[in-house]
Amino acid sequence: MGLLEGKVAVITGAGTGMGRSTASLLASEGARVVLVGRRLAVLEELAAEINNDGGTAHARSADVSSKNDVDALVAWVADTLGPVDILVNNAGSASKVLNVRWISQEEWNQVLDVNLNAVYLLTQAVLPGMLARNTGTIITVSSLAAVNPNLLGGAAYGAAKAAVRNFMTYLHNTFRNEGLRAITILPGETATPILDNRARPPRAEERDAMVQPEDVARAIHLVATLPQRTVVQELVIAPTIQRDTSGDLEISRWAGAPAEDRP
């Protein structure tokens, strides 16, 4: 019997990267996983893999920044599988324009919607059931950009990841005595598709030395499978070797700048 046998786990951004690896690991421990994202075909492919391997997975397309979509998702899970035991807020988005001098309000809001507002909406939707049962685990993937923001991730991304870290600490301080475990994972540079949005996407050999999606998934697996009596409030996972990013920072400074402002 797996460590999560019978538990219901909802994982956002499950189609690729950290979310995909996390879904497979939690399913291998017996969790019934709900794979959430925008691209249904990718989610269905992963669900088929998990089910073929003896696990239980369901694919659901949703815009996690939409309250209507989130409420419908959580209602479907409750009706089909039962209450949510584990919520993994993994969906993330970064801006193309990284310097606050030039980022548009539309792009700023889009980054905050996915990285912060979606976490609030999903938490609000699952919280009543968790508190009623005096048990539940909410895991949010933030970033080391929350504590060391710079031009690599950009102004909006760093602000959103810092805000969601704050929100998770709020949940921990407010509801821990009602059985809620609120956990923040803070990865450093991780080789996921979000890096393709960078002003200079890292080369393959650079990505090989970064944290890999399966490494973050193992961290999520650890905090999810500990006994309910124990919570890891925060977990930092970063590359052992820190690469020189000075050139990338300079390129990022001018991404999206008007021609007349470029050096």
C-alpha cells in the first residue's frame, strides 16, 4: 500500500515539467490524481500513462485564474472522487518583458493571475472541506525569486512569487491548529519550459546543471507523504553550482524596451 493510498490530489500545471513529474510520483503512492491545465490533450496523454501503470488519474482542462473554472473543477472532484486531500499549486507563468520600466499592465496582471490569484482561488475552494475534516495539505511552488528577485524572472514574477509565499505563511499561521498543512517549495533555476520565455533562453548544457523537474517533484513527494502530524513549512531546492548570470541579466534589462531607450 502506498503512502497516499486513497487520497485525492489536485495538481495544477500538470501537463509538463514539475507538475507532470509530481503527478506521476503521487500516483505511484496510491493517490488519485487530478491533472489540471489548459491543454487537455497533453493532460489526457499523461493520465493514460498513469492509468496504464496501475495508477488512477483524471484530466481536467481549466483556467485556474478563473473563479468559475476553479469552482467547477473542485465541485467535479468532490462529486466524482470525494473531497480534495492534497492541492499542489504548481501552475506558473513569467512575462516576456522583465524590466518594470516597460512591462504593460496587461502582462503584469497575467503573471499575477497565474502565480498568485489562482492559488487564492483554489485555496478558497478547497479550504472549507479541509477544515471540516481537520486535515488537508496545500503545497505551493513559489521560487527563490521570492527572496532574491532580479531581471531573470522579471519584476512581475518575483513580486507574485513573494506574495504567494506570504500567503502560504498566512495559511500556516492561521489554520495549522485546524489540521491544515500549508507548504511552500522554493526552487532555484529549474529546467522547465518556462525558461523559454527568458530574454536569452539557457542552452542545453546550462539546463543540464540546473534543478530538474523530477528533483522538485521528489521534494513535493517528501512533504506530501510525511505523517499528517508533521509539516515542512518551507523547502528550498537549488542547483549545487551557481552559474554566472551577469550576461543574462544585462540582456534581460533591455527586453521589450522601446528602440529609443536601448543603449
